[in-house]
Amino acid sequence: MDDKQKARLFELADLILAISRHLHAAKANAAEPWTPLEAAVMRYIDHHPGATSTQAAEATRLISSNFSRALRKLEQKGLVRREADPDDARRVRLYPTQKAGENLGYLQDTWSRLLDEAVPDAAETDAVIATLRRIESQLLDRMRGGADRDRTGR
């Protein structure tokens, strides 16, 4: 990778972080407050209802103590509920609550209004979403590969 590409990729990461901070600040009065760790856990559970704690912790790349703390806080806020797995009572499944759905709806309204001003063209929005999904997917695949290499020593 040459220096120009390195600088472009750094700028991309920096802009993603800056946009994230703006979105986080915009929801401050709009929804149940959460930390970035809680947001990562909630996002996973929302996208994967019925996941186990182990699956969610691995997917969010959080150490178990941080994951457990975030999960407890989300439960205290009434955003996540645990249910025993019907096939294995020792296993617990995680689900978003109705309150989490209402919170998500409010965030959708707040963030959509904010971003509509910044990206009003639907085609441009679709292109940005596709690009960011591809980046996320590749980063997750890369991290999983690294975790596999860490376990196998290869």
C-alpha cells in the first residue's frame, strides 16, 4: 500500500468515527442512553434475536467481563430479555424487548431526519450503505480469520 492510499484509508476511518460521534450526540435526548459497548451488544442482539451470550460476545469482540456488564445494563434498562433455550435449559437466548423496538423506532426517526439533510439522494444513500456493509463484512471476516489463527497457532 502506498502512502496516498494509507492516508485515504485513515481519512475514511476518521470520518466514520466522526459521523458516529455526531449520530451518538443527536440521540442524546431522543432515546435510552447507552455506552458504545452497550450499543455494540444491542445492535448484535437486535440483528440476531435468540443468539446466545457466547455468540454475542464473540461477534462483538468483547471480553466476557465487559460483555456481561453491558448485557446487565441493557437488561436493567429493559432493552434485553433472557429466555431459556427450549432445547437446552442450560443455555440462555437473548432477545430485544418491546422497549428496545420502540427505542429503535425513535432512533430511526431521529437519525433518518438528520441524515436526510446530509444525503437526500436515494441512489447515493444506497451506494454508501452497500459500501459500508461490504467494509463491515470484510472486517468481520478478517477478524474471524485472525481469531481462528490465534486459536490454531497458524
